[in-house]
Amino acid sequence: MGAISAGLAAAFAAIAAGFGNSIVISHTIDAMARQPEIVGDLRTTMFIGVGLIEAVPILAIVVSFLVMNK
């Protein structure tokens, strides 16, 4: 049962991260199209946001490994 829950946690975290990344990137592209003069600032902010979003599946994998080892 632990292996199934660990796999589900990792899968849902990966799906949620992909969905979150797509929203952040699409809104950043929209903002770049509207205000091309602040492209550098938007890109930097986007990369920080994507990095924070990608931390969630990494933490989910760590928790999944901990659940499987109990």
C-alpha cells in the first residue's frame, strides 16, 4: 500500500507542476507581448517562479521515498 501511495503522490505532484508551469509560462508570454520593454524582468521572474514550482515534485519524490522505506 505504501508503494501505491508513493507512486500516486509523485504522479500527482508531477502533473500539478506541469500544469503550474504551463500557466506561469503562458502568462509570462502574454505579458511580454503586451510590454516588450520589460522582457528581461519578466523572464527573470518567470525562471524564479518555475524553479519554485519545480521544487514541489522534488519534495514529493523525497516524501515518496520516505513513505516506501517505512
